[in-house]
Amino acid sequence: MPTAVFFLFTAAVLIVPPKSILPILKTDHQVVVWVLAILAFQFVFAQPQGILLGIYRAVGLLPRGAMLANLIWFLKLALMATALWLGSGMVLIAGLQMLAYPLVALIAVWDLNKRFPQFSLLSLKGAEYSMGLTFVKPSLHFLSIQITQTFSIQGMLLVVAAVLSPIQVVLFSTIRTVVASMRQLLILITHTAEPEITRLDAQQDRDGLYKLFRALLRSSLLFAVVLASIFHFFRRGNLPFVARG
């Protein structure tokens, strides 16, 4: 299903030139098509990988699954930073960003097959087509959640692109990325503590759960204040458009 969505999206990009929708003036049409296709191809890996990492949750290894999910974000950040440092183009940067998904998927498959050889994750022996069809309707519900999140995150950027100039779109996207780093840090703190929250709840340790929640709340507020202070006092001089905005 993700592969079908990818091919539909790619066909739409090839039929309808992106420049007719987005104010792209300087970038070559072929580069735009390649970047859109590569970024969309991430969806082919992202959906099945959610199921793959969900196995860790089902077998009682939630922390390991959470760390592999964190590894995806770390690899994306490291690969993109390396590409930018080397002065790479948009196509290579998009490709390196996508590379994190198959790398982590291979690690997860190798690890799970080693721990649970009876799973035979890469084998189609015993697969039932009729059972696979029963997954279609529930999967469409989860697919709609992903599509809604995509529109909610990128929809605003498309609106800005439709009414403002390309430079303003870049500035808006850059400022939003800087601000989003604060939210990503808070999400990372929360995800790191989720296994402990689950354990304490299962043990009905209400005192420990309360202390953990209090620590999460206070640390999140502290980090938010620190990051907001850094953005306000130190970044304004280096990013003139932030001050003008």
C-alpha cells in the first residue's frame, strides 16, 4: 500500500509540474522532481518500519525499539549535516536523509531474527493472502492518520508558498525548523521515559510514577526556557531575518 501511494504521488508530480503549484523559480525542474520522489520514497519505508519496530513492543523490548526509532532521527541529522558540510546538492541531501530508514530496518530485522528465529521475518513461508486482505481496512485508518499529519505539518508551508515569495517561504521554513528543535527535544525526553512509565504503571507504583512525571515536567520546562533564551538572546544577531520577522 505505501508503494502504491508512492507511485501515485510520483505520477502526479510527473503529470502536474510542481512549478505550477509552488513558486519555484531558480531550481531546475528535474531536480525538483527527483527531490520530491526521493522524499516521498521515505513513506515506503516509514510505514512498514513502524510495524517492524512495533514487534519490540509486543515482545517486551519496548526500550530497544524506542532506541532504534531514536537512531533513525540521529542518522538523519548526522547524514544531512555531513552532506551540508560537504556542500552537496538537494538530491544527495534528500537521498542521504532517506538512507536512515533502510539502515535501521536491516538492523532491526537482523536483531529480531537473531533473538526470535521462529519469526522468520524475511521468509514468506506460511504467508496467507486472505489474512493479508483483512489488514487492508484497519491499515487505511492508520494511513489516514499519517496523511492528516502530513497535511497539518506541510499544509501551512504550501499556503505560505502560494501567497508569498520564494525567499519568504525559505525564511518561514527556517524559522519554523529552529523553533521546532525545542519541541523535538521535549518529545525526545518524553519518549525516553515511556518505557519507565509503562513499567511503573504495570507495577502500580504510584509514588514512582508521580516522581517521574514531576521530573519530566520540570526538566521539559527547564529545557524549554533555556532554548527559548538562547534563541532570543544569541541567535537574533546571527539571523537578521528573525529580528525583522
